[in-house]
Amino acid sequence: MITNRPSIFIYTYNPDADILKEICAGIEEEGVLFDVIEKPEMDTRDLAYEAANESVLGSGIGLSYGMAAMQMRNVNRDKPVFLLDRPDKEMSRKLGTNSARAIKRKAFQI
């Protein structure tokens, strides 16, 4: 379901629950809304690309099979802003934080 409210879209297919939880926490800490939407099976980069291009805010995250990607609208599908393979708790939270910071035009956490 795609909504028109200003939120970061997180498109998932078979997501790791712990990674998803931390990504959402990172976004929440920045005070930005998000929507988690289950999608059909596709590459993590494709999930992130679609999420970013369909989000009113232009920031999206793809999550599948332990991979996570952050993308911004109109950025090349093959060059996500971040692409993480089995991120730990801290990396997952920072991915969510950075997705929110991108739309707020704030510096990323490294």
C-alpha cells in the first residue's frame, strides 16, 4: 500500500526482524515517519530504488535476506547510497538514521 503521507518507505521481502527493528528505531530517533511494506521477491537494490522513488520524501530502504540498501530518488539503481550485507545492530540503526538525515539535509553518521 502506498500512502501520500510524508514518510520513508521501507520495502521488504523476507526481512531479518532484528535488522528491520533497528532501522525503524534509527528513523524514529530522527523524528521522521516510515512505512514498512512487504513486496514480492526482488533484489535489495530494486526494493530500495522503488521505495525511494515512490516515497513523497524521496528516501527509501530495501531489506531482504539479510541485505539492506538505502537509496534516494533519482539516484542510479546500481549505486545505492548505502548497501550493507548482514549489518549488525549499530550499522542497521545508523542506516535508518541516515535515511532520515538525508531528507533533513543533515550530515550522515558514520
